[in-house]
Amino acid sequence: MTQMTFYPPVEPYESGLLDVGDGAEIYWETCGNPQGKPVVFLHGGPGGGLLPVQRRFFDPDAYRIVLFDQRNCGRSRPHAGDPGVSLAANTTWHLVEDMELLRRRLGIDRWQVFGGSWGTTLALAYARRHPGRVTELVLRGVYLASAADEAWAFTGSGAARLFPAEWAAFRDAIPEAERDDLLAAYHRRLFDPDPAVHVPAARAWAAWELSANTLLPVDPPSLEDRELVGFARIEAHYFTQGCFLEEGELLDVSAIRHIPCVIVNGRYDMKTPPDAAWELHRAWPEAELRIVEDAGHGGAEPGTLHALVTATDAYRREAGAPHDS
């Protein structure tokens, strides 16, 4: 079997800023074939922003590839890392409706929705609210925003047991008297207006978040403090609010079970362990579940990348896209 790899680099043929209300604008771009099958890529985080490599999960001859920076991150404005920026109008449901505004702005009737990590959360929320606008779903590293997920990530009983040194650095950045609720303690510091308080908190937060992304260690991305602060603030904002979802809400798939779906999860994913992907598949047996035996959380790990590109290629062919005519 030939191992699938990324498609070659591709540059946007169109981009812009979309006014989504609440004083916010989101950056968007389109790549590939303007007459191709529409697909929208949902980045992780929340607050992670776009990377050029994320354009490359899709055949650019067959797909019209839409990407956007979610509210307050990446090239969207205002940026959460800047002073005085409120996140009150940044919730899961704001992002869902931002997707609808962007779809209409681009004149797209229906599109494939591809999400990784937090992007799976947003993809499921969007599809459940707008099922008639989704042709297929491709989900990598399923995150259902459950209480168990919070405990796994932010208490000493989960991923901390496999990454003890990294966990100790994250925990010890907070005074011992406040460690009974690390999320709340970090939230206070991240939103403190003093850079001497929020910048070290953001660095510690990001170091923990990026410590367990892949099965084998890789160098973390080099990010400026503004990006780190924005990323950490948005994540803390969401995670202290249960991502604005009810417990188990995303497992009600009755409205979307007719939509073709592929679920991909690394066996050794330390950020989104495969039990969530399994629970989603149990609720949605029509969806195809692919557990990658030699992968962690990263979308670019070879087995995961192979599964994802195989899925987008299959949906390309089923659509009768121009590449196959």
C-alpha cells in the first residue's frame, strides 16, 4: 500500500476579512480549484490559527479549499493577545454562525467539513445545527468537550502521569494554595492586564498544551508572546465554560447520521484519547472509525496523514470532481 503524503504547497487565490459582527473580523482564504468541490478546514485550539500546511490535506485540482482563522486568533481581528480585547462574543455558537456567514459570502451551497482536535468539536456543532449544508465530515482527534476531557488534561490523574516533568512545570507555575483549580488559576493570570503576569502564564500553558502532541517528540513551533497569550486566553476562556456545550451534547447525532463521515484517531493520542472517537462511533455506527496504531495527536504523523488524505481523496472521487473527469 502506498503511503499517502501531503499534497504540494499551494497558495491562496483569494483572501479577505469578513465582518462577523460584535466588532470582529475573521481572516479567510481559498486555495485550489475555484470550480472544485468545496471543503472548509477547521483548525484546532480553540485559538490555534491557520498554518500553510493545513491547505495540503486536499487535492488542489479537485477541491475548492476554504480556510479561516476563528475569532480573535491568527490574522482575524481583534487579536486575543492584544490589550483589552474581550472574548465575550467568542463562543462555539458564534463560530458556527461565522461559518455560515463565510459560506454565504463565498457563494457555496454545501461543503465538506474537515476538522482536527477542537476542529472536530466545531465541525460536529456546525453539522448538527446546519446538516443540510454538509456533504461529508472528516474528523481527526475527536474532542467532545466532556468533564472527563477536562480532568484528563488539567488534573494530575490523566496525561500528567505520562508526562510528569511537563506536568510539574505547568502545575508549579501556579502557587500551591491555588492548585485545587488550575484552570481557574490560569484563567485569572491569563486575563490579568499586566504582561509580567499573563506572559509567563501563557508560556507555561502553551508548553503543557504542546508537550504531548505526537507519539514521538518533535520540536514545538516557535511562537511570539502575542500568539502564545492569545492562544492561551482563548483556550482558557473555552475550557472554563465547558466549550459552551452541554455534557454529552455532541453525541446526539440523530440529525447528521445520514452524512458520510470518517473519524481518525491516534491510538496513543494524549490530547484527545481514542475513547471519545469510540463513543462517537458507537452513537454513529454509520461513520467509519480509523484508529491509527502508531500515532499520537498530530495530524501530520504518517499513519494519520495517510488516513486523512485517503478520506479526502475518496470523497473527491465520489463527488465526481474535475480531477477525475
